[in-house]
Amino acid sequence: MLKSTEAMNANNSVQFNFDNSLARSLEGFFVPCQPEPSVAPKLIQFNHALAEELGLDPVALDSDAGLAIFAGNVAPEGAEPVALAYAGHQFGGFAPQLGDGRALLLGEVIDSQQRRRDIQLKGSGITPFSRGGDGKAGLGPVLREYLVAEAMHALGVPTTRALAAVTTGEEIYRQLPLPGAILTRVAASHIRVGTFQYGAARGDVEKVRALADYVMARHYPETANAENPYLAFFEAVANAQASLIARWMQIGFIHGVMNTDNMTISGETIDYGPCAFMERYAPGTVFSSIDRQGRYAYANQPSILSWNLTRLAETLIRFVDPEQDRAIALLTETIERVQPLYEKYWLAGMRSKLGLSTEDSQDFDLINDLLWVMEDGQADFTLVFRRLSQALRGDSAPVQELFEQSGAFDVWARRWRKRLKQEGVAEETVAQSMDRVNPIYIPRNHKVEEALDAAIDQEDLTPFTKLLAVVSQPFDEVAGNEAYAVPAPATDMPYRTFCGT
């Protein structure tokens, strides 16, 4: 690690005020580790607004001093870098030890809203969990995660955030040599379902209990006073996860690797590897090149939610009730409520996308019939919902032209308008409310690839910076940005994403 006087002075100019509760409380779930220095780092993206939200000085960080920290060359005062340990079911198969193979948690800060937040380097070199890998990250995956995480935040989806991206000045090798890069990631925490599985797989009951107590106190403090705290904790996690997956489904987001090690206890979206946004509505859509069986297809995400939560429940059995059968029965009852809970969140969100503020027993069918019409008509998921507000304003042509044949849509639209009349709200008011929840801009896959190709092949970050700005204001239609709101040109080649590890 860089130790020059100049570097240490720069380090002292940046104050994080770390308070590292995980390192104090969860021995056995991490290994102390240091990042590998970057040879010729360059700060290519810095999130000023997030720095302020974290209670940090953006001017001090957007400097050589900040670069030294984000590049892994200097540890800021108070940092205790650790690689986190976790296990996980990957595509259904259990791996008892995974862990941070290319990431280091620098520490925790208390942000401007008094929330505890992790600050982590991703791509900072080999750790004890690297399993033969180099622990590095390429520029493409770093920029993809930065872009999509910030887009998800702008869309109102709970997510990890991106504070900074740097290039390291070295090449890493995957199929081809790539520019090395490091992402500085921010999260409510990096504790996963797989973290609980890691402790349970080792049979250390008290360490799993300590983990549960820590996470309860950090994320769900209200559960500590419940009649059955550990059951209440599980119910709270299930609620957060059900709400999260409903939000994914409402915007056409496909995570791609819903392994248990990629599902946070806090209910944040994490690990944007082979993720992508669906364009033409097709429930079976899969983008990830490694998901050959479609396990994590768009339509399967809700059922995987229950599957993953069941794996978490298995680690909590002995804490829920001393009588094992009774504990299993209680946890099973909660798991059986997950899909109805998810549907409640999904239905509420879909109602708002259609401009509905009241409930009707026929709404579920109305929404699903639209999805069927979209699938049959090969219509763009995002644009259909966005252009419905134009129909309310008197121009149905923009939404009709999204369908190969608009007849079925026209029949559905008459039902929708009849339902809207029950609301007793002016159509312009409804249209405005719809525009606040239906984005005009998402990270369109072809625009993402254009931006990444320019950054990697031409060292041109202009397309990336422009796309980031557009998707950071997803609901505000801007003249001149039309190219960011349209699907990719038709092609016979299916879009594929890659994990980037």
C-alpha cells in the first residue's frame, strides 16, 4: 500500500468518520485484507450528490486524495478493510464458501439522515475468497454497475449506489485484455442470505445468532421487541424482498443472477452483473449467458424470491422455536404468505402505472390482459405504459403503433377508460400521475453497450456520461433525447449479458 508522506497528507484531508460495527461484532464473518495498489489510477466518475448524502466532503474527495482512496492506494483514517464471508446457492447448487473475491469493505459511515451505510471497493485485488481469481474488475462491468445502480435509484428502486469509478492503469485478462477498474459501492449493508448460510453451514449456532441479532439491530430494530423476534425478523426480510421484486417486475428489470449470495437482507438490489431491462414484453426473457435453463427469467423472479427466502428460513429454525417442528411450521406459514404479499405490492404498483388510485376486484385481470396484449403484439414494455398517458390526452396513435396489430389493444383500452371513470378524476390529472411513475428513459441495452464500447475501445466517456445523465432523470421527457427512449433496432441476434467476473 502506498505510504509516501504526500499520500498520507492527502489521506488526512479526507474525513470519513468511520464507525465499523460489523468488524466489532461479527468475528468469523470476515477476514482483514488490504487492497492492491493501482499502478496509474485515474478518477473517471464521481458522485457528488451521493458524497453529500453520506456526509462526506465532495470537494475533498473529487481530488488526488480521493483518487488515492478509491484506487486502493491509501486507506482513509478509521478504515478497517475486510473481505466478507458468505456462502450461496448458485443456480440451485450450494457452495458452502464464496465470499468477497474481489471486494473489500472499507468501513461504515453514518450518513446525513443518520443511516448506517457501507463503503466498499469492488475490483481491488485478491482476497482470501478469490478462489484462484485475480480479484480485479474490468472497466465495462464497473461502468455497467455504476450506470444501472444509479438508474435504479432514480427509478425509486432500493439499490446499492455508486460513489466513484476509477481506472487502475493496468490491463486485466478475461477472454481479451481489458482496462482494469475499481467501483466504490455504497450499501445499507452487504449482508446477504448467503451470509446466514455461511454460518449455518459451519454449524456455529451462536455465531449465526449473533449475526441475526446484529442484522436485526441494524436493519429491523422494531423486530427486537416482538413476541417472537427471530420470526418477526424473517417476516421483515420477506416483506422487504417482496416489495423489491415487485418493483423489478414493474419496470421490466431482470437481475440475471438471483443466487442467494446476491440477495441482501436489507432488501436492496445488489450485484449488477448480467442484468438488463426487458424491451419487448416477453415473460420468458433471459439475458444472462450463464442462465442456460432460464432459472432467473423475468417471469420466474417472484418464485425465486420464495425459494431464496426458504433458504434463509432454514438457517433460523432453531432460533424461532426450541421445538423444531413448531419452528418449521411458523416459518412455513410466513413463506406461504410471501407470494400473496408480493402480489399485493405488484398490484399496487401496476395500478399506479395505469393511473388507478382505488381498488376494484377486476383490476388484476385488467392488468394481466394488458400484459397478454403486449406479449401478443410484441410491444415495448416501458413505452406502452409511458404512452398511455398520451392516449388520455387525446392522442392514441403513439401507443397504438407499438403493437403489430392494435385491435386487441383498442378493445382493452376501452375497458381501461371505463375503469378510470370510476376514479372520478380529471384525465389530465391522471395522465400527470402516470408520468410520475412510468419512465420514459431506462438503460436501454443497446445504449448501454454503445456507452461501454466507447469507453473501452476509444477511451471516450462522453456517451456514458450522457446516458447516465438521461437515466438519472427517467420521468422527465427532454427534447433531443428521443434516441434514448426507443428500443434497439430489430435483429435476429438475441441480446446477451455476461457476469464480468
